[in-house]
Amino acid sequence: MNRKFKTFILGTFLAGVLITPASAWARDYWHWSRDNNRWDRRADLRSDYRDLEEARRQLEYDRRHHAIRKKLAQDEERIRDIERDIRAYRSARR
């Protein structure tokens, strides 16, 4: 009986130690925003910044490889759209 109790206590402690880092990450990534009542808005903003960087890389690639003007215009328009989304989000938070 004493051995089962010690094993149970040790298992509970070990589970708590393993769960703690996961909960800290989840708290940082999925937070509750009182401004717009959404859990995932911060994740969306991070995704917007990643999309913006990818669009800029694509534009630079197309420029280096002498793409047609229409393709360059599409890339620039995509960058403007993403920047507009980021600005809209920031202004909505104020």
C-alpha cells in the first residue's frame, strides 16, 4: 500500500512537471483579448507578418529574374493588401 501511494505521488508530480511548459506556451500563443474577444487574433497577426515577409521575398525574386510587369504589379498589390490588414488590426485595437 505504501509503495502504491509513493508511486501515485511521484506520477502526479512528474505529470505536473511535464504539463507546466506546455501550458506556458499555450498561454503565450492563445491569449484572450478583451479588445476583440477572440483567442486567436494574435496568431493571425503573426501569420500576417509571415505572409508579408514571404510576399516581399517573392517580389525580390521576381525582380531578380526579370518577371513581367503584370507579375510585379500583382506582387506589389499583395504586399499592400497585407500591410493594409495589419494597419486595420492595429487601428481597431486603439
